[in-house]
Amino acid sequence: MSNLDRNSMVALSNYGKGMKNYAIAKLIWAVFMIILTVFLQSSITNLAGLNEQEMMENAASTLLILLFTLGGYIGGGIYLIIRYFAYFIKLNKASKSPIGIALKTNLIIEFLLLATYVIASFLIIPLIIICNLVTIALLIAAAFYLGKWASSLSNYDVEENKTNQMLSSIRIMKIGLFVKLGVFLRLFASSPTTVSVGFIISYVGDIILVVGMLKTANEILSIFNLGQTEYSIALRNRGPVQRPLPEIGQNPMQSNNSTVKSPEPNGVCPYCGSSSPDPNSMFCSVCGKKIT
């Protein structure tokens, strides 16, 4: 990928990070909805049938369920929306890089998905189901074109092994999307149980989709993470560390004109090499230099 500049590498790496963060937000939302559907649906239904006195008697449990439901819907919903917009912006930047041109189709599909999410918030139940069908169809199209982009990476010197791993991850995303079609059991629902089963199947599909998204995001990061790439290249090109050797016979902290030197053993003058007859003398008897 030597033909890619730094800005393109950063944009594609950020796209992988955006996808990963968005997938984590979707996972949190799916887990919350499963808890709400499987464990709390009957409790919420029972609370709705209580009169004022009975609600006062069950105030603690009512407040707890209410806080969990509202907190999950509002907090989880806001978190999911923020992550989605961040992902959308990073996808837009990645699609402008030389290697991300194929992502422009995904950008258009994501824009249409955003429109369906907004429209669905104003629809009644039958129309929401139809809107969900359009949403899943768009998601499948997005996964399909993401696979085409992954296949095109082989033209940019990306390892075939990494390309194949990304394609496998995208296939997991597609499986999750097809499982999500279970939500349309609501169209044939004859009981609340059938509706709940349809929702649960849809949320399981969401989790499978998230697993595929996380694996795909990790593959994108492993290919385009600029920091890791530059660091690994620097390690390969650095070679063994060369340390300067000290010069023999030189002490940078000591002047050549210094007269203070340690006397040689056995009373030998360090300057002229003569033997000093008096080992307690401070001066050499031959050259007269100070030796202690």
C-alpha cells in the first residue's frame, strides 16, 4: 500500500474505529431490548393493569422498572445515535480516499437508512413493519457492497489472507441480517408470544450482525492502522542499536593539564617512573612533581 498517502490511511483507519464503536453501541442496544422483551415485558404488562393503590404498594419495583426502561431507551438510544453519526461521518471521509471509492455506494445506502430510521419514528405499527423490511434490505445491500470493496483491496497490495478474513466477517454480517428477518413473524402473529419470538429472533440477528461488524472493523484496523504500520516498519528498518564506544585514554571530566594523579603502587612516580625513596614524601625526588 505504498501508493496511499497518510491522510487516506488515517481516514480508512478511522472508518474501522467508527464501525467498531457503532457495533458496540448496537450490541448494548440489542442486549437491552432482549432483557426488556424476555424478562420485563410481563412485569410491565402487570404494572399497567394496577390501580393507584396497588401501584403505591409496589412503588419500589415500579420505580425500578420505570428507571431501567426509560434510562435504557433514552440513554441507549442517544448513545446509539451518536455512534451512528460518527460512523457515518468517518465512512464519508473514507469514501474520498483513493482506495475507498467503492465505499461511496455504502455511503448512499447509509444515507437512505438514516432516512428510513427517521420516517419509522412517525409511522404506525403496520407501516413500521414495512419500513423495517426496507431497512433490512438496505442493510443487506450495504453488506454486499462492503464485500465488493473488500474484494477490491487485492488491487492495492493488501495481503490475500487479510482480504479473505474480511470477506468471511462480512458473510457473518449477512447471516445476521437474514436472521433479523424473523421480526416479520409479527405479520402473522396470533398471540403476544409469537410477537415476542419475532422480536427475540430479530435481536439475535442483531447480535450476529454485531459480531460480523466487530470482526470486519478489526480487519480494517489491522490493514490501515497507520500508527501500528509505521511502528512496525520502523522496527524492521532500525536494525541493531549502535551505541558510541568511549575513546580509550580520554576522560572528558578531567583536564590534560591536571597534576593530581594517583601514585603508582610500590612508591613509583606516575610521571617519570622513578622509585621514590621516601613513600611518605608528597613530591618525587627525581622530577619534583607532586605525587599525593
